[in-house]
Amino acid sequence: MTAWTRTRPTESPTRSGAPARTTRAALAALLSGAVLLTGCGAGAQADRSSADGGQRRADGAPAPMAPDGGGRAAEGDRDDGAQGEEKHDAVPAPDLVSTFALDVDTASYGYARRALAGGRLPEPGSVRPEEFVNSFRQDYPRPEGNGFSVTVDGARVESGDGGGWSLMRVGLATRPSSRTAERPPAALTFVVDISGSMAEPGRLDLVKESLGILTGQLRDDDSIALVTFSDEAETRLPMTRLDGNRDRVHEVVASLEPTDSTNVEAGVSTGYDVAVEGRRRGANNRVVLLSDALANTGETEADVILERIGSARKEFGITLFGVGVGSEYGDQLMERLTNRGDGHTTYVSTPAQARKVFVDQLPAHLELRARDAKAQVVFDPAAVREFRLVGYENRHVENEDFRDDRVDGGEVGPGHAVTALYALRLKDDASGRVATATVRWLDPRTRAPHEATGTVDAAGLARDLWSRGTPARLQVSAAAAYFAQRLRGAETPGAPRLGVLAERAAGLARRTEDASVRQLAESIRSADELLG
């Protein structure tokens, strides 16, 4: 039996039928904006802080969940009805189905590291385990074209209760960009916070350095606009092609100075207006919001800001990328803005991190490999007692909306890897197929739907998580996820004490020779000391 299988992407018919569900706590509209690509939330529980995994009983009522979220095998008969009119395999009762929109955000981990380096713990509500896990490089195979490869593997964990728990990893990866010239031109509108709070070292100075780095990396046929905001918004540079104008852009960036209050609504609204006016057909049109997101003037709630933007993202195809800065950072506001603006967030606190985002990762931020990407994992009731999805609470999608292409998923660029971890409790006699993971996405140009699928069997989960033969990148993912869960006060089967976890991460850093894993070990040690 193989531990994982990978299939080529295949076209899939678009689901027809009832309109998208209105039971979600959706904001009145989608925010338009941004330079980078998105992992957008799409569910009623988009702003939940508890981890319930979004599962429901067969009668439609919420299913009782374990602390970290998940589902249990239902007793009695299972629902084997087909989805809509499509020709798909029979689907088990939804207790053993998990569906979420893909997420490529990493801001939560970056901000947690900054907080720990400053001698304090991050707020539990700002900790999103999927962003910790997705901050680290993976070794998944890459597909030949647009879309995803699918890898499913895992290992057995020692839970201390003899409960038969395993950790399963679902890995989705896109093809990297081989040459910068392959991508379409970019039309980027930068919306820069110059409020008084940005005067702190590591805020506006870092934003200016980041903009300078990015301007130097873009092509002559790319375009830039610049909007600043404090208590009001001002257009400092209309959409301008870089060919022959780089010095002008650098002069505008160098002139930025901090002033008054933070009116995020004014900045985003004006930035959107400039982006729409300067949008280019056939280009990647994005808005980039660079801010500490500490709104204190104008409309300060994400819902109200988004209502003012309306349906701009869908009408003009402009998305929002949020770059967070500052030791005090409005993480939740930025997360909600970019989620609903079909966007993506990251956090930078050093010039090295800025260079990583705006130089090393530039192609991933200026192209698309997949639109509205969602993942659905179906567990075999003959093998699985229960499962818990680690994180992804604000990426929840109703199971029946997986093939409804009107329901938003995540936008993913080239070279991205998305990882989801599940704690599984297997049945004593489990054998054969354990789970099937399917990713669905729309072609970024034709919007034709495609799917790819991977599976894992019980034998593929039999090895010990921390044994030498277990893939190092699976162990790194586990360490990052366990760390995040500890920081937000959640228990996960198999999670060691932080002191032990720090030692495991340090060993992985030596094994992988990866500086980012060494930094993870240091952050875990800092948290362990602070927690006493």
C-alpha cells in the first residue's frame, strides 16, 4: 500500500443548483485591492476564535466537537447520496468530511516571533496554526502546469492516553515560476500608513525600505501608484509605468513622513479608487496595504470598511495584499480586510524579512496558478473514529459548497505550498484507505474548474512521528503546529511539552540546515521561558 498518491489535474463540471448559502456571517461585500495573492475565507464561521472544524451532523445541526475541532464517525446508517447532478463518488455523512478554502497567509507566525523576541507572548486570538505551518518550506512534488500536486502522508503519535492517534498531513503545491518574463505586467497600488503610530522604528522606515526594494525588482512594463493615509488619504503618485520613472518613484517614497491618526477606511477606499482608475487590461492588478492596522479615525471596523468597497473585487478583479509592521499590530483587522478582499497577509519586522517577501517571493505574489481553490478531505468511516483539523477556522467552507464555484476559495500563486494537519484517531482494526483529499480550483485565465486527488492508507500512518525515517518536513510542520496550539491554549494529541518541542526543533534545524527552523526552535524556547 502506498503512503500517498498523486493524480494529474482533471477538468470538473461546475456545480449548478441552489444559490450560495446565506447562513455565513459574510461581510456586506468583498474588499478590492492588493499586490499578492489570496487565501480568502468563505464561511459562516469566518471570524470564529474556537476551533470546531466546521463539521455538522447528518441532520444539519452542528456536530459536537473535540477541543481542537473535528468530527466523529456517525452511528448507524450513513448518507451516501451524490452531490447535485454531478457524477462523483458517494459521500459519507458529513461528520467525516472536512472542507476549507486554501490559505497562504503567514502573518500570524511573523507577528508571534516579533512579540516573543520582545519578551511577551502573542495574544491567543492572533495565533493561527495554519499560518505557522505555512511559513516553512515543504518538499512536495510540483505539478507540470497550473493547479496543484496533492500529497497525503502522516505518522503515529504518542498521546499518553493510548488513544491510537496519528497526525496526517495534506500537502498542496503549485509549480514555481521559471522566469520573471513569463508573468503578465503588474499594476500595483501601494496604500501606505503614515500615521503617528508609524513613527516607531521598524514601521514606516521599514515600509520605505520595502518599497524601495520592490521598485528595484519590478520590470519596466510594470506600473506603480502610491496613496498615503493618516487622518485623510492622499494620492502621491498616480498609476505610473516604471520605464524611465524609477527615480520619480524612489523620490516619492523617500519623502514619506509620519503625521497624524490612522484612518484605514480612507486609505483603502482611495487606494481602490486609484487602482480602478489605473487598472490595466491583461495585467495583474493589485492593491498593497502597508500598515500597523491600528485604526483609530474614521470607520474602524472591517465590516463598515468593506461595505464601502462593495463588490469591487468581483467587478474589477483587483485583490488586496496586506503587509503588517510594528510591535503593536492590528492583526485581526488586517486579517479580516484581506480575507474579504480576496487577499493575502504577511508580516515583516526586519529588512531581511522585507527582502524575502519582495525579492525572493516576488513571482509568487504577482502571478496566479489557481483561483477560488478549496480542499475537501473525506475520511473512511471503517478506519477513522474521529479527526481534528488544526487551524483553518476562518477558512471554513460548508461541505456542500465544495463544488459550488460561486463560493469563494483561495487564490494561490506559483511556488506556493499549502499544508493542513489533522489529528486522527484510528479504529483498532484500521487497514486500507484512511482518507481521500481533493483540491478544486478554477483556471486563472479560463475559469474552468479542475480537481486533483491524493489518498493515504493506514500503513502510511504507521511510522512514529519523531523517528529518524519520518520526513523532516513533516516533523517541522508538526513542531510549528504544536507550538501554535500551545500559544493559543489548545491541546492537541501527541503534542510534547514546549521544552521537549524546542529540543526537537533544534535537532531538525541541524538536520535540515534551515535557518528558519533554527528560529522556530528559538521562539519555542522563548515561549517556554515566558510561560514558566
